[in-house]
Amino acid sequence: MIEIETFEYIVKNEAGDVLGSYNSTDEPPMKGDIIYLSSFPNWDPVEVLGASMELTKHHNTVVLKVRLV
């Protein structure tokens, strides 16, 4: 059986403030991608300024730095 990887996404603004987090099986976005944070109430599309990943055997964390488009 194939195990689907789940990522914990931590979303930060340009100043580094944490805006929220969510879990997803989607592949991490690339710098310059426009994404929609549907799990965040009243959110407009954001541009990904950067992404850093911490992958371990039991936990996958992706930190996204974003700005409103």
C-alpha cells in the first residue's frame, strides 16, 4: 500500500508573522506561485515568496512566506 504524504503548512507574511497553518497532501508550491488559502476565512489569493521544508521520517513541515496579490 502506498502511503500518501501529508504536509503541515505554516503560513507567514512578509514580516515573518504567522498567519495560520493547515494540513494538506498537495505538493508544496514554488516561489512565484499564486495560491488560494481556502482554509483561511476571507482570504484573497497570495503569492508565494519562498518555501522552506523540514522533512523527517514522521513529520513534514513546510513554511510558506506569502504576500497578498
